[in-house]
Amino acid sequence: MRRRYKYIIGVDEVGRGPLAGPVAVGAVRLKAESQKIITKWGIGFKDSKKLSARGKEAWVVKIDEAMREGWLEYSVAFVASSVIDKKGLSYAIRTAMEKALSEIDHDVNKTKVLLDGALRAPSHYINQKTIIKGDEKELSIALASIVAKVARDKKMVALAKKFPEYGFEKHKGYGTRAHYEAIKKHGITKHHRRSFLKGVA
């Protein structure tokens, strides 16, 4: 953990590719002074993408405990499919990121923001670094990926109760064969990304 920073914030997005549902951005803030606690706490952590759904949920329980202990804070922000259709995916991700970051109380000048892939934080975050495969290299980014994934999955499971014929609880909105077949049979809902389905429905 970088000593000259008071906080480290990891950022990752989930839901870039689905045909339905929102895009989500997770942000996890760690206190730099808690380095020893964080290192011990993170022992045994695996690549977040390799964790099972149950494994991710177990980590969210640990994350919630750390939040209660006061050395970790997180937020997850969503932007709906309708915004993705109107403004584009990049705009939606930026909007969700700005919201997620704004929900975490921190001193921007004393904060280092670490982002996965090609993500960039708003320009007023002067200390930021984008890391390819960051969720495999930085614990804060991996945790951000987990909280975003679990939160988005819960939204899709809830959506499945309103639209049971689409199987959202299984594929979480991604373009599986069963999902495409359901779209062809039942049409699209207001939660589908029309811009992703041109020529399909």
C-alpha cells in the first residue's frame, strides 16, 4: 500500500456485455494505514473471475465485516439499459463510476485510484492508474469486481421474478442460446438493451 496516500480505491465494472440489465461499477476504498491488516485479511484470495458465485458471496460477507470494522468502504452504482441505448456504453460506465466514487467519502488529493482494464477515473482524481488485468494484480480492484458482480447478479435475480420466461436468474442477462430463444419467443422487455439486439428482435 502506498504510504504517501491515505486511501487506496479500487474500481472495476461488471455487465459490459449482457443483452439485458444495467452496467455496474464497484469502488472499494481501503485505508493505507491498515496495510498489515489488509495483507493478512487477503491471504488465500483467488482471482475474482475464478471464484464461484458462492465464493463471491462469501467474500462480500467478509467485505461487509471489514466495513463495520472501519478500514474498508465500498459502493456499487448502476446505470440502466435505457441509458446505454440512448447515450452509449462508455457514457453509462463513466456515469456509474462517477456515482460510485462520489458515494465514498474521501480526500481526493490523498487518494490513489486503481482501475481495471481501460477504465479512467474523472480527471480531478489526479492520482490514478489503469492496470491491465488489474483484478488479478490488485486486491482493491478484485474486491471492487466482486461487490459489483454480486450486486448486479442480485438485481438480475430480482428481475427474473418479474420476467420468469427469460431465465435472468441463470444467465444474468448475457447472450446465451436460451436467452436468445426467449427473446425470439417473447420479445424484449424494457430492461433489454435494444442497441445490442438490432436484427434479433
